[in-house]
Amino acid sequence: MIPRIAVTSGEPAGIGPELCLALSQRELDCELVCLGDVGLLAERARLTGIAIELRPYAAHEPRARKRHTPGTLLVEPEPLNVASTPGRLDKRNSPYVLALLDRAVDGALAGEFDAVVTAPVHKGVINDAGVTFLGHTEYFAQRAHAAHPVMMLTTGTLRVALATTHLPLAAVSAALTIESLCRTAAILAGALTDWWGIRAPHIAVCGLNPHAGEGGYLGDEELRVIGPAVERMQREGIQARGPLPADTVFVPRLLQGFDAVLAMYHDQGLPVVKFAGFESAVNVTLGLPFVRTSVDHGTALELAGTGRADAGSLAAAMDLGIELSRQ
């Protein structure tokens, strides 16, 4: 089967559109459908010197899937609300950005798309438009009625999942519960088995506090919540170990014994992944009824329209999306 993959072009003022154009130049073992404004893509191709043939994607017409042809791009058109200038955010285009995400989710749930790959969006400008938006992970989960999404970043064999995602640091402790940690670990273990083919995956569970709480002297979350959660995971058949100090769990010698790390909050785990492979790291949302992968970076407004943006992360997200969609 040739998988059909939807890629959303993201914030129009950012680098997303040109990343999609750069991706279209590659050999891809899928049918690639870009969701975005045709005029925007054509203009960004002109600015960046990318030779491209934009072809219409007619979703309503029955057609056989065809493997992607480099130098072409199937486009599912979604018009901008207002003209977009590279590097200049305009909140009037926020409904356009959300419409791309809605179309991708609807298509994935209907079986039209076998995976969704997302270029970066700008959370701030969407919120400025009056829409509460925490991120792709939360938005897709709400639209797909997924009760417990899990954000995981991966590069190579390093996989880091998050117990909490886009929360202020002051809110993390209250958000950690035995139940939520166990559900997250179960979804993570299931994905490692079903998608990566790892039998009985081993998961390292980080502590929240320095030195994993130092026996309660540096915080009691490890004693009250994380430790009991790990014990319950083990009773439920999950090969989990912890709570482990986050400043040592990523030492390569220790990591060799684990298939994934469960970090307690966003900036506990993700800086390590991005340091290990910023150009090749991929964001994967677990717990959805479809495959969703994404870049590990933001909109890079200062690079938009210059042709200097690196498409490595989007290419890695596409490759992983294709791989996972076949499972």
C-alpha cells in the first residue's frame, strides 16, 4: 500500500510553507498532500528559488494513490484570510491555520490520510486571535476526542515522552497524579510495542525534583506520587524503573538499558532530545486514533522567505510518519 500523508503548511508567516516545498523535492515512499494556500506556496517558491509544479488534490474524486514525484506537490487548497508577508504575524490568519489542522484531522479520522505531519504554528498569534491554543498535541486530542494524548520526541534511539506538556512550571506538581502517570506509561509502552516493535519495553521514569527528591528533603512528589505510580506500573506489567534523577538518567551508559524516558515536564526532557539531534528530532503524538508526527522546532520567523531554513526535521517527521503508518 502506498500511504497517503497529509502535511499541514503551518503558520503562513513562518518557514512552514517553504519547508513543505523543500520536502516536495525529495524521493518519498508515499502520496504527499500539502494543505495550504496555493498562492502562498507559489510565492514562497519564487522567493526561495524552488522549482515546483503545484497540482490540485481533488479529495472528492476517486483516484488511485500514486507515489510522490519529486518536484511536484499535490495541494489541498485552503485560502488565506489575508495576504501573508514572511516574518510578519497577522492574527487574522489564525482561522486559516486552524482550518488546516481541522482538515487534517477530519481526513485522518475518515481514513483518507494514513498519517498527518505538521509544520510549525505560532501559539501566541492564535491566542491573540481569541482562540485558546496550547499546541498541536492538545488541539488534535480535543478534535479527535482522545482522552489522554502523550507528547513524545525522538531522535535515533532516544525517545522521551512527557507526563505534562504545555503547562507553566508552577502548575506541574499539581498536574501529576498516580493515575495520569500510569495512563501515560501504558500509552507509551503500547506505542513502543505496536509501532516500534519493542517487546516488553523498558521505561525510565524521571523524578520531578533535584536528585529525585533526595528522600523527601528536596520535595515529596517522588514519595507521594511518582514512586507509587512506578510500583503500580510494575504491577500492571510495565517494565518501569524510577523515580530516577533527571540529571543522570540521560547518561549514555544508563540510557542503554531503556527504550524510552518518561519526563515529568516539557523542559526536563526536550532539551536533551534537541541537543542530541535538533535537525533530525521528531515530535510524535501518542494516544490519538491516527499517526501524527511533527517538526521539533518553531516558526523561525526571521528565516521565512530566505531559503535558509533547514527542512531536516520535517523530512525526518515525514519518514517516521510513513514508517508508522505502515504498522
